Amino acid sequence: MIKRLREIFIKNRLWIIVILLLNFIFGGLLWLSNEKAFVYIFPTMIIGSLILYCATAFILYKNDLKREEALSNFLNDPTIDRENEIINLFHYKEANVLKNIGEILRENQNTINNYKQEVEEYEEYVEAWAHEIKTPLGLMTFVLDNRKDEISEIVYKRLQYVRTKMQEDIERMLYYARLKSTCNDYFFKELPLKESCAEVIEEYKVILQEKGIAVILDVGECKVVSDKRGMQFIIRQIISNAVKYKNMEVSHPQIVITSDENEQNVRLNIRDNGIGVKAYDLPFIFEKGFTGEVGEQRKNSTGMGLYLAKQISERLEINLEVNSKCEDGFGVTLIFPKVVV
């Protein structure tokens, strides 16, 4: 308040100086005309002027606060009613400017609302499509499982490869849509790490065989409390990256999955011997759309896998740590806090 009053005095200092000069001029004339009257009247006139200055400054201060509050409400909600409330607090020229601002804000708000509605409809359509496409994928899985003997081994593996990749892409779409949802259906329970990892490896079995990548699963009987679908989604993204960025010059490509634990947490370590990531790219690997520069494989990458993995891990309270040396592989560690069940 004191700071604002000081600002008001500084802003109106010219008028204050003029009035003070007039007081001194009238005081001088009064002194010339009647010295005795000057002794009593001039101090009273100065004190009265000071009281008038302070009262005026306080009134201006209250009016400024009222205008600021009304302006803030108007900017947050630029309706016609808000506009009518605020223009009465400003001068004619300022009121006209506020009317123009109100029209522009309302037009922009309508445009934003239309875009929001279009985006919501698009997201709903994409999510619905992702769910609907699961039906033919499920049918494809059913046919592959029941007609395996009637299909050549090469064709069977190719179809399994395509099915797994399609499921992977669809799952990413669904999780991306879920990130923007205000309601998340995570279900936390105690999970055996080894079994959860083995299920993901089984899903990627055909792709891993196709790429000639061996998986070494050396996970102890560790248990963590987490959402199974979310946790396995994170593991899938890491394994998918290991497959995608395989080092063609390595004779025995592999993914090594290990675990360790202490009193505070359980750590799941997933490391490959692929092309790795350059040191200057490491701080950005979890950013949306980031693909880095290493290898021809990254040209067709979307940069969404690790971004989604990071977003889901934050919601599940799983910390992700990465370590990599270019052309010497890439490793991700999932750190689960220990929870007493």
C-alpha cells in the first residue's frame, strides 16, 4: 500500500508542486498584507493542503485497486457483462479501447473453444479406432495360433512380426491418449519382476529371433508394487528400442536384463550392445519427438517410445536412469521404491 501511494504521489507530482507553489504565493501575498494573519493562516493552509493531498492519494489508490480487480476479472472472462462493469471505471478513450480488446478476446476465445472441440473429437476418434483395430488383430492372433500347422514357418514368423509391431504402435497411441486424460485407471499391486519381464520377452520372441538378438534374463525373485500394464509398457519401449537400434557390426547382439535391491528400492537393469546414444544426446532422449543422430535406424524413428515411457514412469513413481556409450550399447534402469504391502 505504501509503495502504491508513493507511486501515486510521483505520478501526480506536477500537480502537487503547482499547488505548493500557489500556497507559497498566496502565503507571500498574505504576509505582505497582514503579518499577524500570516502566522495563523499560512500553517493552517499548508496542513490543510497536505491532508487534501493524502486524502486524494488514498481515493486514487482505492480506485486503482478497483480498476485492477475489474480488469483482471475481465481478462479472465471477457464477457459482455464484465465489459459493461469495467468501462464505467475508466475514461471515455480508455473505455473504447477496452471494448475493442473485449471483442478481440471473445473472438479468440471462440476460436480456441472450436479448436479444443475439434482436438477432443479427433482424440476420441483415434482412441476409438485404436480400440476397434484390436478386433481384427485379435482375430489375426487367433488364426495364427490355430492354423500354425497350415502356414509355412517363414510366413508365420513374418505375420507374427507384423502383428507385434502393429500392437506396439496401437499401444503407444492408446497410452498417448491416456496421458491427456484426467482419469487414469492404474491398478497397483505386488508384481514379480521376473515373470513380468518374461511375458514381455515372449511377446517379442518372433521379432527378437528375426533380428538375431539373444535375451539374457537374470532377474531374481524380486517383487515390486506397480501397475502391471504400465510397467510392462515401459519395458516394451526399452526392448523395442534395443531391437530398433541393433548394432549391425556386433556378431552376438543381446539384451541383458538383471535386477538388484536394497532397503530403499528395487532396480531393474535393461542393457543392450546396440549402437548406443552419444553423450550430448542423453539429456534429451526423453523429450517428445527426439531421435538423435546415431545410425541410419533413427531416420525412421518417431521419438515417441522413450517419451511415453518417461511420462508413464512418472505417473507410476518409477525413476528412470540411462547410461550409454556410443557404439557400446544403451542401458536403462527402472528404480521402484520399496513399498510395504
